[in-house]
Amino acid sequence: MEFELSKPQKLLQQSARDLFARECKTTRVRELMATDTAFHPELWEAVADQGWLGIHLPEACGGLELGAVELAVVAEEMGRVCFPGPFLGTVWAATALAEANPKSKQLDALTTGAAKGAVALLEPDTGWCPSEVRLRAEPDGGGFKLTGRKSFVLDAGVADVIVCAVRTPDGLALVTVPGEAGGLTKTATQPLDATRKISELQFDAVKVGADDVVAVGPEAERALAQSMRYGTLMAAADMLGGMQWILEASVEYAKTRQQFGKTIGTFQSVQHMCADMLLWTESSRSSVYFAAWALGADPADAPRAVSLAKAYVSDASREVANRGVQVHGGIGFTWEHDLQLYYKRSKASEVLFGDARDHRARLAELAFDSATAGA
Amino acid sequence: MDLGLTEGELKFRDELRAWLKTNLPPMSERPEKTADSYNEYQTFLKSWQRKLYDGGYAGINWPKDFGGRGASFIEQAIFQEEMALADAPERMGTIGQGLVGPTIISVGTEEQKKRFLPGILSGAEVWCQGFSEPNAGSDVASLETKGIREGDEFVVNGQKIWTSYAHIADWCMLLVRTDPNAPKHKGITCLLVDMKSEGISVRPLRMMSGDSGFNEMFFSNLRVPVANVLGKVNEGWHTAITALSNERANLGTGLYVVFKRTLEAVVDHARKIQRNGKPAIEDPVLRERLAQAYVDLEVFRLNTTRSLSMLNKTGAPGPEGSIQKLYWSELNQRNAQIALEVLGPRALSAEFDAGRWAYNYLRSRGNTIEAGTSEIQRNIIAQRVLGLPRSY
């Protein structure tokens, strides 16, 4: 048993860190934040060339066939630099397709980066529970005709392939819709976290052919749920990377900033905030990598492990971000300081795939309601 | 990153499971942990410790020559997990096993290792730790108890306080000032003291929880042989830091078992106790509170496993142990409060579950003070882990 990254995993971490230090400086992140898509072709290509868009997927699906731990390593490094653009949406879409049908025709384009992806799940009045999906899919030839609205769709603006969760007469279904489909209207909305864009999607009788129906009924539910676990893991790992950045920036600031003739890091009130930030960050690390390991190696426990990580990290990340601003004082509250990028990204990840309360509710079911699942 | 077990680790786990099947004391034979049953509970833990020792499970990662198993911290981590899964009793003698033993292994002489380690592991000898004094609490290095050398003995005079287990202890790991002229960290010596010696008197201090786990100790011309110096004369601060680092790292590892069983007992009650016309477990707010407790607890388990895995690489605990101490002490306070919210008025009655819930709530108050206050732990984390400047 070894509860830390292996040598190859540490090498992966280092190469991701080096790549992003070179290619993803905050000056570039800020430029991309000001665009509609936050998409940068060369940055995208650099990540695609590494194979990271399918890092955890089987080779048969165009992936590197590494594991969820490696995916978490990359996502953590992305969080550390506020990596802009449609990585999460694309990996989520590819994972949903791979889970439902490893032979899905769009998989290759998604894992090579030739196409960007998104998953349309939320609607104006629904939450993260797939059973709440209502967007109507009427049988139409061998396929469906979609009518309704999807909301808060991450990365949809730039996506070439949108995996949509829809309601058919036979239950939930996953279907793919091209980004430029007839009858589909995409409207970019102003997100709190401008490094990852979101859109509203209006479907007016959008036609889906038979071979764009990925899965229907229980199979669709299973594939979507499993892909959401990977998405949840990415969101948690992203927060972890952000927490690490905020912690380091705050400690560094506390070591240099002078007041009352002393560095403020001499004061215990400041020291104690930094100590708490470390405790939250390291505890988050334990839970994120446990979840990543369970997703690959212990499927029966994976739902619990993933919800445990998201429940803990969502709260811890917010606390760390709050303390980070407080340690920095006035400068930490400015637009000019990069802390605000991390602060907003943390908040966006906190609610992505359900916040701490949502996941605690799931844990309560798993731990309190079933006789077999205990600690 | 692999939380799966190797063949050797699986073998260890399966043997342990088989051993537990025949040796685990049934719940009906276990006394409740309350103020009134303090002595009965300690006797029970002592017998359980002896069983573990005879079974070869007392000192998993301690050297074989001294009664240990000679295995790694990984086996230690597996042991903790299995104890939790099996609902095993907690282990006795947190001072001896968690603090004194590892320090003797680290800085003791061969004679000291041979003499003391087996007794610590078997539970035959109970230890206490004479560090704090009335004027030396968090600032323990300012201690004043005097040790004056006379031939091959030290003559000790002074007072200690907050000494856990002193009233039942056979031995004490005692810090005394042997050079009053040196800077405060440089004139301290650590002595291993037989509690049956002449010149020691112990007075129990009653805590707010009603029991007397703490004591005052008074020394009047206590004589301790020089052979019982642990570490070097006047380098007792180094010995103390070794001990305290081990205390922080070890104290937490066995606690998951205790905390897990406590939460499960609350959840069991919550299935029966009614709130607003339905079981408390279905009350959305209480359910959310219990889920918070569950998350806190399970992340503690992961932190523990991870820190043992890291210890396996580094060998000796460092200042990071303060993160664990900080985490479990505050976790236990939060969860003790949540238990009271779920149980309502019955938790405050000495008759319900033999009063364990109120006891647990009150006793947990001490967790953020004993073994270094939360403030001291945060100072250590800030200054020795994060590298911020010293504040005192």
C-alpha cells in the first residue's frame, strides 16, 4: 500500500507543472478571460499532444489508458494555473461517450483534441440529479427531435460535440448534437469564473439521427452517473490545485509584507490562518487522491469516495480562498491581484457537480440508510 | 498511488482478522467509558493490551528484539483499519506506547530498550509524562523542577501538574532542570523515574468531566540513578521534542476506531429517537449535521492512513504531526456537539447510556488543550512547516 504518487505519477505532475508554467502564465489567462470562449488553439494543442484529453480512457477509445489518479494529477495542475478553456467539458463528454459506447464515432476527435466537447445536463429549474432532466426528446424516425432549454452548460460555446441528457418516452437518454446543429441557439452568459465559459442552449426541434443516440434508459443513467464521477473528481482536483496556489501565495506574502516594523507573518493571528489553510489543503489532498484511486480500483466504493472528496473539498476550498484574501489584506481584494482569479474559480468549482451539501446528502444515503455501507 | 494491499500485506491482514475473530472481547464484557467507571475501564484496557501483546500485535512497527513485530508503518495502518472494522476496543497506555516507547527506541540506551520496551507493549507497566508545571504550560521549556547531581544520582525537587495517569503509573518520563545557568532549552535533562521511589506524592485533579485522569506530582529529594537519563544530560529538550513529535503523530492513529464507533452509536440512536413526528435520522437538519460528522471523520481516516504511509518513507515523525493533532481534537469537539444535538435532553442524563454522551462532550473540551493547545499546534505548523518567522 502506498498513499502517495508513484514515480511516474510524480513525473507527470512535474511535466504538467513545467508545461503550464511556460504556456499558461496569468497574463495569458487574463487575455483569454476577456474572450468569449477562453479558448487558445496552441495551449489546447499542447495539452492534446500530451494525450491528457483521454488520459484515463482505454486505448480502444483513443485514450492513454492511465488512470483516474493521473487525470487528477493533471486537473490539479490546471487548477494551480486557472487553466482556461474547455478541458473539463471535453473530458466529461468523452468519458460519457466512452462509458456508454466505446465505439462512439466522436470519441477519437475528442481525445485527440480535434473537437471540443460539452455535456448539457442542467436546465433552468433542475439540479445535478439526472432524474430531474426534462428536455423533451420525441421519437422521430430512428432518432429524436429535441425541444427545450439547457442552462449553465460548461464549455458549450466552443464545443463541436454536445452530449445532451434528454427525456424520452423510454426514460433518460444521452444523445450527441453538433455545436452548429440546426434549431440550436447558443447564448454565452457572463460567468463568475471567466476562465471557464458557460452558455444557455435553446433547442427548437433539433433533429438527432439514430446513430447520434448514445444510450437510452438505465444504460444512459449509468454512463452519465459514472462520467459525472470523473467530472466531480476533476472539479475537486482543480480546487486542490487552486488551494495550493493560494496557500503558497499567502505564506509568501506573509513573509514579505511589513507592518508595525515587522513582517506580518510574525503575528500569530496571521500564522494561524496560514496553518488552517495548510490543514484544509492537505486534508483535501488526502480525499481527492483517495477518490481518484477508488474510481479506478474500487468501483463499489467509488460513489462514496467521490462524494466524500467533493463534500470536503468544496467547503475547504472556500475557507482557504477566504483566508487567502484576508492574509493579503487590501491588495487581495483588487482586480489587479491574481488571487481574484483563484477565488472565483474556487467558487465556480464549489457548485460544479453539486456542492458540499448535495454530496453530504448522498453520503447520508450511502452511510446511514443502507445496512451494508458503513464507514 | 496504490491503496491496494500487496501479498504480504494481505497475509498480515488475514491473519489479524482470524486472530480478532477468536480474541475480540464481546461488547457485553466491555465497560462504558464514563467518569464513574474510569478504573474499571482502565483495567479492561490493560487486559486487552496484554491479549494484543501475546498475539504479537502490540508494537507492529517496533523492533522484534524488544517485543515488537518489526513490521512497517503500512502494517500499522492496516492494523488501525482492521481494529476499526472489527469495532475493537481502543488501546491503553497512550503515553507509554505513543510517546515514551518511540522516544526510548530513538534515543535510549540498549539497557533502557531491554528494560522498558516489553513492559510498555504488554501493558504491564503504565507510564506517565512529567512535563507541564504550574508555571510551564505551553512554554514547557521554562520548567523549574530541579535535578541536582550527587554522585551517580540526580536529586529532584519540585512540582508537575496535568500529569495524565500519574495515579496509576509505574514509571514517569520526567523533565527536570539540571543547569539553571544555561539558556532555558539547554539546561534540561530527561529522567526515567520509578513511581514507587521515595519522595514522590501524587494528588489527583478532578476534571470538569468528573473523572481524575490528571494529577499533580510533588517531588521532595527524589533520587534517580544517572543510568536512567534518557538521551544526554542537559539535552533533555531534544528528547522532549522527539517525544512530543511522536505524541502528536501517534496519538491520533488509534482514535479513528473510537470516533467511528461513537458516530455509529449516535446514528443508531437517530434511527429510533423521534423528532417532529419521525426518526431523527430523517430530520433534514440533523441528517445534514450527522453527514458533516461523517465527512470529518472519514477524512481523518484518510489523513491518518496517508501520514502513516509517509512515515514509512521518512522514518521519524516531523512537525506535520501537529496537523493531525489539530484535526482530531477539533473534530472530536464538533462531533461531540452534534451527538448532543441529535440526542436532545437524554444525553444530559447520567442514566442514559451510563452518561457517556455528556462525559464525551465535557471530556472533549480538554482535547484542544492537552498534548499542546490548538494555538501551539498552529504555531508549530506555521513556523516549522510553512517557515514563517518565530513569534516568541
